[in-house]
Amino acid sequence: MLTGFADALGLAFPWFLLVVMLLGLFGLIVPVFPGNVVIWGAVLVYGLVAGFGSRGVWFFIPISILTIMAMAADNVLMGAKAKQAGAAWSSIGITLVAAFATSLVLTPLAGLVAAPLTLFLAEYFRNNQDRELAWKITSGLMVGCGWAFIVRSALGVLAIGLYAWWAFGG
């Protein structure tokens, strides 16, 4: 009886992890949710339980690289778009610190509000209280946020595809 249950659990395990990964992917809608890390964590659990073997390493390493790229996408794309719109590096740095600190002290969602608000205020005062320019620069940050979501999602789908190839592909 228990062996049948263990066998059924063993068959369901990779599917359960796939559901966890899909939840991580869906969670990327909330910019502060570490969906790509959830996906990577589920892959790590699979490797630890099922065994990496010689084949698993060739899947786990690229999935790890995709995760690092996804984690960097937010800061790089948001900062790049803000810089492209005319933001000063100092304003971008202040924005990153304020968003991070607000996320720690309050909630990650508050950090989402703090980032554009901080950038707007920093650029408003840096540019002689030019509201239109500050808004243009802040809009660049928000466009970068949208691009980061697209990149994080695409990298998440790719990581899940590699996992599926590893776990179900034979």
C-alpha cells in the first residue's frame, strides 16, 4: 500500500513543482514578487530530490543564469530607460536606495510607489522645478519597468521550458 502511494507521489512530484513554477511565473505580475527565484528554487528542489546526475547539471546551470539575468533586468532596464530619458545617475541611485529601504521598512508594494515618486522629486529639484521634465524622466523609469516585466516573464518561461525538458523530456 505505501509503495503504491510513494510511487504515485513520485510521479506527481515533478508536476507539483511545475505548478509551483507557474505560480511563480504568474506572480511576476507583481514587480516585487521574486517569481524567477521561485522558479529556480523549484528546479533546485527537483535536482536535490530527483538527483542532478550528469544530465541535470546541463539544465540547472542555464536555468541559474536565466534567473540571475531576470533578477538584474529590473534595475538595468528601469535605470537605463530613466537615464535615456535624462535622469542623472545620482537620481537613479537615490531612487534605488529609497525603493529598497521603503520595501524593507514598509512593504515591497510601498517600494513600488517610492521608486517613481523619489525619481520624480529628485529630478524635479535637480532640474529647477521643471515638472514636465521630471515627469518625462519618471515615465522613462515606468517604461523600463514594463520592459523588465516582459524580460523577466520571457526568461521565466524559458527556465520552465528547460525544466520540463529535463523532468519530462526523457
